[in-house]
Amino acid sequence: DAGVTQSPTHLIKTRGQQVTLRCSPKSGHDTVSWYQQALGQGPQFIFQYYEEEERQRGNFPDRFSGHQFPNYSSELNVNALLLGDSALYLCASRLGRDAPKNIQYFGAGTRLSVL
Amino acid sequence: AQSVTQPDIHITVSEGASLELRCNYSYGATPYLFWYVQSPGQGLQLLLKYFSGDTLVQGIKGFEAEFKRSQSSFNLRKPSVHWSDAAEYFCAVGASSTLTFGKGTMLLVSP
């Protein structure tokens, strides 16, 4: 049973560019959340997708957007990249949107470097 | 708003010695509390969780944590540390469907 998988593992972009990160949830999971982990910090919640809609959003600008597909996989898009967007981007999946007792499983992340 | 404080950025422990990592939280209701571990190049692995009931919870890899409501704390403990425990540890509080993490504590294990 595959866990949460993310691609690519590493990415280098320049300021102003756009990037798309991808996530496949753990089998049987229908809810995907994205987190940003800057160097030396804990992960920060970006947004959550359930039933192909954004359900909750953290304190991130509109440059951060996402999508969820019918097979529950998800993409994170970041436009007009800034140096400060350099971070590890983590995807987490769970079963059920409003089920806080259902554990979130995390992928290994995508390391984004913006030059 | 909820928040998590991990006061120790780095901790060094000798192999075989006991370990305690501190975590304090701020949350308006009964919190759901978690400890995750992150090894270099890896995602987050859940060590243990507290939802309700017994305030001492057991997790994987010999870790345990104690919930103390009066102190708003959820400290992680292990009686005997192994070199493979060297990693970064994150405490988190869950509300609805999202998690709020602390900044993490890096555990270094000396021989």
C-alpha cells in the first residue's frame, strides 16, 4: 500500500516563475492538505482540498492555488515566485474532511529553491 | 488562535540516556495533540497522539507523552535514547482538519 507520494522531489526555479507540485494521497484517503516548511521552521498550513474544492485556507496569498482531481490527487501551484517561497512543501492526506481523529499521513515533500 | 511552543531548538543527549522534549500549547478547547518526527530528507512520521482519556499515551519506537492540562503541556519522553533517534521532533495541535506545528526541536545523540 503506497503512502503519500509527491513529485518532484527537488525543484529549482527563478523569481517570477510559476511552479506546480503534485501529490497522490494514501490509498483510500479523500482529503489532501498542503503545508509549507521553511528552513528551521515547523510546517505551516496552506490549504485543504476535499471533493475537488478548497475547504480551508491558511494565511497564504492568492499566488498559492491548488486543485484536486476526481482520483483525489492534488496539485499546488505557486505563481510569481519570490525568494521567500523557497521551502519544503509537504502534502498530507487523510480520510474525511471533518475527522480530526483520522490521522494525517505526510509525504516526503518537494524541496523548492527559488533563485 | 491556537499555537504551539517548543522552547528548545536543539537538545543533545548521550546514547542510552533519557530524553524529554517540551511542548506547550495554546488552544481554547480540549486539544488534539500530536508528536511527529522528521528525519533528514523525509516527511513527517507520527509518533503518538492524544485525543482524550488517559493522559499518558504510548507511541511507536518506545516514545511516550503526558498531557497536563493545568500546564498546557504535552512533553515527549523516552527512557533510553538510541543513535537512530537523532532527528527533528515537532509537536502539533489539531483543530478541525488542520494542524498547527511548533518550530521543532532538533535532537542530537552523542556516543
